[in-house]
Amino acid sequence: MHFSNNDTFKEEGSEVEAAVNYVPQGMIKPYPPTLPSDIRKKKWNKYILIGLTLSSALTIGIALGYKLGVKQLPNEQQQQQQSQQQQQLKEEVEINSPSSSSSFSENISTSNKKDIVVGDDSNVNNSNDDDDDDVVFGTKWMSYGDRLILNDTNAFNDASSSEFGGAIDMNGDATVLAVGAYGYNDGTGIVKIMKYIAADDDISGGGNWVEMGNSIHGQFVLERFGASIELSRDGGILVVGSMGSISAVGNIYGRVKAYRYDSYQNSWNQIGQIMEGDYKADRFGISLSMESNGRSFIVGADNNRVGDQNKQRNGYSKVYELSSSEEGKEEWKQKGRMIEGSNGSWTGYAVSMSGDGQTICVGDRTYKAKTNFHPGRVRCFKWWMPEGDWRAMGGNLLGDYHKEQNGYSLSLNEDGTVLAVGAAKYNSGIVRVYSLTNGVWTMRGGRITGENAKDFMGHRVSLNRKGDVLAYTGRGYDGNFDKKDNMGVVRIKRWVDNSWISLGEEILGYQEQDHFGESLAIDDDGTTLVSSANWADGLEYVNAFTLV
């Protein structure tokens, strides 16, 4: 339900080696405060309250029995029954206890909030508890775990060295985080997967991100492994795009690989075959979006020029689905037809798939509606079982302004009935949200814009599972009060009483030229999100936040 990519690539061969083990150069600015001591996870709080309530009820019941003259059991029999009741109560509480869901509870970290350098090895458990509670929305965004840093100051003069955080994604309950650095090691690329481990008292909120399994490396220079990333809802399946050559004359194919987490071996193992683009340098893998269960995904390739006599960037998108043979061999097979662009539309720069895998949308960010009107366009398709193919749905969504690049970013909700669209290149940038009503896309609320030219609002958009929480970024935002050039921002809104209202305060980058908001992901509830700054001046980082 998210997609990730990067529009600011260096020329062929300009990447140089980066390391992920540099020591941070110190604090850039005061970090967001740790969570207040009275903040607890909702579902853990519930279980504690249930245990206390049952225990109190048992005690009160026994006391009332004596007071009201209810016939008592003989002491030995009474003690035996009370012991059985207490054991039953203990078992009921332990069944729902957070510690029972993890075999690594003894390794829970208690360190304070700080920056950490990605690269430290750690074993973590991959189990996830479902939380069916009603969502409670807080009012303040606080740091969720440590800020993850890749420090390049020893090796680079430019700010876009390893592209750490150029692509990120988070699983449904915000316990697993994947981070790509496609410029790492001369453009070979690397992906690291992190697991959130709460503090042992579950009160301070001072948990940490620790590595989950092995790092996954690209295989050759300029593969650009990690240009796009998608995680399944449970965090156990990962799909990674390697866009290959980024210029029209390049000779490296884009590729996509999928991995499954093995909790016994604490490792990520490849699923099925490697998928390659149709042509060299078509940037196959520039964008990805995956079904919640990890069984299918859509991939974009926005640089395809083959077949166009003017060599325009038409692009295309494909959907793949995982199948298994009788022998148990897993294979990715194309699902339905290829969605192609035309007339230089850059189709596939942004793609999105609904959580149920039945709806896909593709962005034609430079689509030309007519002469001197190139607003960009979004097309959506529904899987039509009678035909076994993708059928256009909802109507095409054109931008309103010349060169606004409508379809620059996309996000669908779980059932494909709500769609967020970014058009970052017009003035301050635009975000529009649509609802599917009687088979037609209709605007949900008005246009959401920034304040100043080149705020680039809509650079990334992300919807929660329900589609009533919207997060979006403005990578060029300078701030309103404490102005810092291009610090970047993430803003969050909630759909309430037929309008989009702010959900908590905006989240700013740390310093000028961070361009915070390069990539973005939000959890199912819409109460935890993560974003990145891969242009930061010598300091590329990823930061997660939760609403309290």
C-alpha cells in the first residue's frame, strides 16, 4: 500500500563506496523527547487491566462470600479451588502477555533514545500479535525508536552518496522496517531490515531498532539494489527493486527479487526467480507496491524508450504473482497484461496496489493531454476474473495544471476504494485524495497544497489501511518560523466529518538541506510512520514517529 523510489539519480558510474559503520559525528539538534512514562501500548494496557480486573473480582467475590454468610468449602478444598482459580487467571493473562509472543524477551533493549549506526548485528523474533482494538488517536508525534544514521562525511562532498533511506517501508503493526541504500558500494546497493524491540518495562517507549536477520547486498556495481522496497503486512516477505542503469545509453537491466524471513535461521532467503526488465536501462524496479500478504506485487519501469520513433520515455508496469508447482517450487508469474505508457508519459514512475491485491494504479507523471498541456495522469485497474486480466476502472485522473506531474506519487488503501495522488512539481505541490463512488473516482475534500514555491508537497504520499489517515511529504519545505532552507517536512491529516484535519503537528527535518521526506510509509492504524532524508548534508538518516 506504499511505494518507494527516488527521482534524483547521479550519472552512470558516479557512485563511490560508502560504509554503514561510521561513527556518528554527534547530535545535530535535540532529539524529539522520549515517550512520557504514562504512555503504554494499547493492547498491552488492555491485558494488564484485564488481569487486574479479574484478580480484583476474585478477591472481592471471596470477601463477599464470607460477609454474606455464603457456605464455605472446607479449608483444604477451598484452598485447592482458589489455587486452581489463580492458576487459571495467571494462564489467561499470560496467553495475552507480550512476553509470551517472543522467545527473545530476555534480550529486550533498555537504552535511551540516541542515534544508532546501522550495521550492528542482533537476533530478533519475527512474531506479530494482531491488535483488533479501536484506534485511539493521540495529538503529538514522538520518536519511535532510534534515529538510524548513515554517516558519509569521511568520503563524500555531495549529499546524495549512498542514498540511505532512498527507499523505506514498514509492516502493518510498525514492528519491522526495511531501509535501502541503492548508492552503497559504487551503486551495488544494500538493504537492511530492522525489528522494533520495546523497552523492558513497556512504559517509557524508549525502544530500539535492531537488525533482523542478515543484510541483503546487491550483486554488482551499478545494480542499484534497494531503489524500491516493499514489506508484507506481517513483515515476513520483502520485495526489492534494483533499477540498474539510469541513463538511456546504459546497459544494465533493472531487476526485482523477493525474500522470505526464516525465523529459525534468522535469515532472509530468496523466493522464486529474479525478474528482469524487458530492456536495458528501462529502470525496471524504480517503483514497487505489494499485496498485504506478499503474494503479488506491481513494478514500474519508467525509462522504456524502445518502440518509440522519437525515443521518448514511455515506460510500463507489470504485476507478478507467486505460484507453486506440485513439487513445491515457487515461481513468480506475470499476472495479466502489461500496462504501457505512450507519448513520453514516464509510466510506472509511481505505482500502487491495494492491500487485497485486486486494484492497481499507475502514474503517467508527464502525460500530454494536448499541446502545451502536460498535466500528468493516473490510471487505475481492477482484476477482472472472467477475463483474467486488468480492466480500467474509475476513470482517468488528469492534473489541472501544465507540468504539475499528477501521478508523481500514489497510495491506495486496503480495499482499493481510497486513492491519494501527489503532484509535487507544480508551484508548492499538490495532494489530492479520491474515493471510489459508484465505480467513479470522486474528490474527497479539496486540494492540499504547500505554502511556498518548491515546497514539493506530494513528493510522497501514504494512506493507512482504512484510508482515513493521510501522510505526505514536502521535501523542499523551509519551515514557517525557524526557517531552514530545504529542511523538508512530513504532514499528517485525518478524514473527519467530511474534511481533512491535521493529525498532530508537522514533523520537520533536523537541519537545512536535509530534504526530509524522501521516502515515506505509514502503519495500518495510521498512528506510526517513518520517513527519511537521503540528501542530508553528510548525514543520511531514517526516523520513525508514533502518535501519543
